[in-house]
Amino acid sequence: MKRRLPDLKELAPLLQFDLPRLDRVAARLESAADIWDLRRIAKRVTPTAPFDYVDGAALDERTLAKNRDALGNVELLPRILHGVDAPDTSTTIAGARTRLPFGIAPTGYTRMMHSEGEVAGVRAAAKAGIPFSLSTMGTTSVEDVAQAAPDSTRWFQLYLWKDRQRSLDLIQRAAASGYKTLLVTVDTPITGQRLRDHRNGLTIPPRLTLGTILDASYRPGWWFNFLTTEPPKYASLSNTSQSLAEMTQTMFDPTLDLEDLRWIREQWNGRLFVKGILTADDARRAQSVGADGLVVSNHGGRQLDRAPDSLTSLAEVRAEVGPEMELIFDSGIMSGTDVVAALCAGADFVLIGRAYLYGLMAGGQRGVERAIALIQQEILTAMGLMGARSISDLGPDLVRGLPQAPASDRNLPADTM
């Protein structure tokens, strides 16, 4: 091998050194290659209690792991020579067009993650042309979220209260503020046992113990925002400082049944989706009272540990309701390939919860925009490599390893039942 001295003229174009950036948030966000990178950033800059609230699940967190495993086991099939230049990621859900096949899920405690909270979420969603869902347990009111992004597509998530009049007031406020779709969450008659939250003593507003002060002391950005903005509260409800478990016991209704869902349907004139469906029987019951769609969800593994994973349940629910009813998939989404897998499995749309909150914690609205952009690019790449020109092209023929719906006794001959 013949050696020579380096030629500086050849090396000069390769010597490109980036100057340090004063905007450290922007630099961190640009360094993130996927949602897991945003999660690592979020963990560094967010105190333990709010980070664990996002990151954790119920009891041993087995359902959380099952959600991830089920999605990860789906194989996306590449197709060659299909000439896909620019895949169309737009679709229609709940009567509205959206530029991407996913939206932002309703989350509680949101301003605990970052002081910009729901305002960051709804503005990033509006910018991306996707729906934003506000939780009953949100830390920004229905009116303030609407004012922050008046042109956004907004959905409101409802927990049913024991006080029916207060439930009705919330529904009416949401309708008056331009929320077009109501997501009625039915899988939280009581709160799941979230051990991380119990150990961290999570409340709104946070209790300033010596431990929480020390934990926040080396996250100066979060600490500064907490001290210089209004303390987080359940903005659509009250100024209570109760924990989520305490509020569920005193305010929400563990006796929720089908008649209550029927009553909500009578009060709400817009689109109504029932959130928290995992079985064919519950899908059939929700359908019977006039639900326009269902959200197949195990609450991100945060309610009943050892519950079915959402992807397996999606197959069962789709087999029950048929192709016409809109199904939204929720729980476990951490990438654009997860979104594609869920769509191929029969979902019409997908909601992201943790993935969006990791971005929020990492950098406020800019972090949410980064999370959306990362998932969008992963969807585009997957669709291009799979030869899918539009969302409607994504179906079971483009994947392997999908869970199968369990056999239904109702379809068996009478003498075998």
C-alpha cells in the first residue's frame, strides 16, 4: 500500500465544525433521532414524579410491556417496483380531514410535564393538521385551549361524574368552545394501582417536600418554569390538590353503566367515541347505544395490569363491528412504524400519548412538534418502502404477525355451543 502526505486541499471541505449553539433546547431536540431519544432527554430535564407519571403503568407494568411487544412483533412487508414518490398520509376520522393518520391523546397532569402543557400540544397539533384531545383532568381549561388554537381540530375526553349536572356542564362548555368529538372514557371506574405515582406522592399541585426540592434542583429549567407560572391545577374542574386516586374516589362514578352512556349520547350532538374498549362484547354494547366509533385502548397499561394488549383486542373488536365503524387505536405507540402496524391491523386512526408527552417534557411546544415530525417521517419512510401510496393502501396484506381475533361462540353452530 503506497502512502503519501495528507493533501490539505482535499481535507479542507471535510473539516466542518459546528459552533456551540446558545439555544440548548433546539440543539437537544435536533439531536433526537426518534421518540426514545426524546424520552431520554425528558428524563434528564424533568423531575422524577412527573416523568414517572408519564412513563409508568399499573402494578408490574406487564400490560405496558405487552403493548410494546405486540406492536414490535408485527412485520412490515417491503414491496419493490411500486413507484411511490410521495405517499399521501392524509385520512378522514370523526368527519374531518387530517393530514396525518394520528392525533394527540387526552392526558392529565399535562402542565406538570412542562409549563406550556396543553397549549403546546394543541398548537403543535394545529400546525401539523391533526386532532388534539383535551382530558377532563387537563391542566388548561376547555376555553383556554380553544383560544390558544382557534383553528385546531379539538376533541374532548369525558369522565362521568357522580354529579350529572357537572358532567352536563362540561359537555356544554366543550360544545360551546368548538370541540367536535367527545371521547367518553369507560375504563376508569376506579383508578389502577400506579405504584410509581404512589411512591412519588404525586399530587396537583405538587407537594414541596425536601425530596421533591432536591429532585428538581438539578433540573433548573423545569424548576424555573414551575416557580414563575401559575401552579398546575385541574383547570376544567376545580382548584383541588387531591391526588388522581382521591379525585376518582370522590368525584367520579364507579357505577357507570350502559344507561349512563346512553344518557351521554342523548346530551351530545357531535361525534361520540367510546374509549377503553377491549372485547367484542363491550364493542357491541357501546355500538348499541349509538356510538359513532370506538377507541380500542387499555389506557396505556395504566388501569388493569395483565389486561389484553390493544393490538390483540383490535382484531377482536374489528371482527365484531365490521368494516364500517371507525376504530381508533391507542396504547403503546412509540414510532411511525407502530402507527403503520396499527393501521394495517384494522385501525382507522391512532392516538399518541406518551410519545407526545416525552416531546413536551423535552422541549415544550417545540418538543411536541419534533415528536410529531419524527413519527411523520417514519410513516413516510415505511409507506414508501412498503409501496403504499395512501393510508387506504395499508392493510393486512402488507404485514405479518398480526394477532388473530378469537373465535366467537355466536358464530358456531347451535349443537357446538
